[in-house]
Amino acid sequence: MGRSVAVWGGTPYFGPANSVQEEMARAFRELGCDVLFLELEGDAEPFRQARTDSPGPVEGTALAPDGTVVARVPKVPLAPYAMFGPSHWANTKLAMAQLDRLSSVWLRGEPVMVHYAWFNSRLVWERPEARHVYDCIDDHTAAVGIEGRPGLEQRVLDGEREMLEAVDLTTCLSRALAVERKPIARRCVVLANAVRPGIFEGEFAEPSALAGLPRPRALFIGTFGPKIDPSLVAEAARATPEIAWVFVGDVRGVRLPRMPGNVKLLGETPHDDMPALAAHADASIAPLKRSNWNRASAPMKFCDYMAAGLPMVTRPIPAAEDLAKDVEGGVFLADSADDFARAVAKAAAAGPDVRERCRAWAREHTWVRRAREMLDMVDSAASHGSAGGGTGTGDRT
């Protein structure tokens, strides 16, 4: 494709779990782009190890197996990057120097910078040679520690407003995110989440962790953290003793209610085991808490479940409502524990036609397609002067 892309504000590239940022970086590489991935958060130790084992083309960088160049964004020790003030400007200055140092990697062939941080407007202004995309994947005002604290909420709102006004294009994972940002952004579209459907194709032996569990099985994959409603799980599972409710993911530090015997907590397992676990399940679940954060979200697991051919049950949020319209019979929306239990039983009994519709949807929603659409849209936005709140391929608003 003859262009370079800098993915800014990413979670650790060499971490144990995939992220939207990492998947998009890989997709840009598959499109033939030169990719610079800038880690901004999380544990830096995996990066340091990768930098030693496979050093990148510039000192202090690491080279991923697919050719992506990975670097850490420097920051002032103990100084929050996201909060405006002296520490923010100092951190931005360090980031600018890092970009200058890495210019040979990313300033080539119509450069594009894809931002996942809401506070990067100054960086956008200082880099007019690139086209800028803000890929909005969460409602940051609803984050734990920010929601309910008016001063912090206002800082996030002000910072994100500047970001929306500065970039050429804003892409949102969900309709709920786009509705509030569209009136502000120069151009704003819904660009839905995606998946790598190929990893779920083929035959898989039953994992030993599932041995002896009865069918049908309802599967959850992910962290059993603050986004999940354990009380909903306990009540719905208690109402369906004939179904094995299987949870794969970290539960450490989570206060759980007394769970019935048909709930199986497998704990953390390698990410590569996910296709095999899904191949030996009958339905999938996303028992989300009622929260503003969840309402705006579009969890990656929705797409994974579809790729595995597993009809899904979740609480009604806009992203799930849209998916239910796209995949007839493949998504069940249930709010109460009783409704959730009944919906899981129906999902587990779904026929092969429904499961194939789930897989067909996933085959049309790949990361490569999402990356290609993003680049096409930012080029279009730039050529048209990015004039006010347009619509794009994935726009539902």
C-alpha cells in the first residue's frame, strides 16, 4: 500500500491478551503498511524482553514477528499523562521527541496516526504532516475512578472535545459512542469491532478443562471483573441446573456470590486455547452489569463468539442490539435473571443454520476490512476538508 501508520496509545503489544490496538496494528501490516506501535500503558517488562530478543531498526525499539516496530511512549516518572497541566505538557514534549527520533519508521508514504488516547490533541496540532484518526473505543467519562467525580469528568470531556475537533476522522466502535461525539467531531462514523475468523476454523480436540462437564454448555471468555454482573450469573445458573455455565478468565480479587454447582470457573487459560473451548460449547454469554461504561461498549468477545458459531446472550446495549439485527437468531437480549436463563436455553438449542449465520457475519467483519475502511475514510475526509459530521461505511446513526 506504500504508506506508514503509527498506532498511538496502545496497550502492551507483547502482553498476554489481544487488544483493539494490537489487532489494528497487525491488520495495517497485512495491508502492506509500515507500522509503528507506541505502547502507552501497562507493564513494560514484555517490551523490554522483546527489545533484547529482537531489536528494532531504531535504538530502543523492538521488532515484532510481522515486522511491526514497537516502542514505548516516554513519560515523566509518577506524572499522569492523561490529566492536563504541567505534567501533561512535559509528557507531550517527551512524546514529540520520541516521534522525531522514530521519524524514519513512520513518516513515510502518506503517514496516518491512529490515536487511542483522548488527550492527544496537542500532538495532532504539532504533526500536520500526518492524517489523524481518533479510534474511540470506550466512554472514558464512565471509567472507574472518573464517573461520579465532576471535576475529572469535565477534564475528560474538555480533552476529548479538543481531540474530536483536531483529528481528520473519528471512528467509534458503537452507535452509543458515536451519538455523543458526532455533533462535535469534524467527521464521525461507526466502525464496528472485528475478529480473526480463521482462528476458529477447523477441528479441535476437547480441552481437558471441559472433560466431564455435561452439555449443553454456556461459555464466557474474559476477565470476570467490574464489567460483569456475578449476581445475574448466580441467579440464572441456579434456574438452569441442566446447563453447565463455564467461565474462562481471571477471577482473582473478585467478590463472588455463592455460585450453584453448575457454574465452572476455569480461571485464566492461554489465549490460544479459546478456539478449542468455543468449539466444545453450545452457547455464549456476556452477563454485563448495567452501567454507562457497558452501554457504550462493543466488547471484542461479541465478535469472537460469532466467529465460533456460538449464539450469544447478553444484556441489551446498543452494540448488541445492532448485532442482533445483523445476525437473525444469533443474539438474545435479556435483562433479568429469569429472562437470561430462558435465553441461554434457547441459544444452546439453536440449529446449524443460526450458527452458520453467526460465522458468516464474522467472515465479513475482519480486522483487515476494518483497517482498510479506516484508511479509505481518512483519505476521503482529508480530501474533502473533513467538513462536519459525515457518515461512513459503518455508520448506523
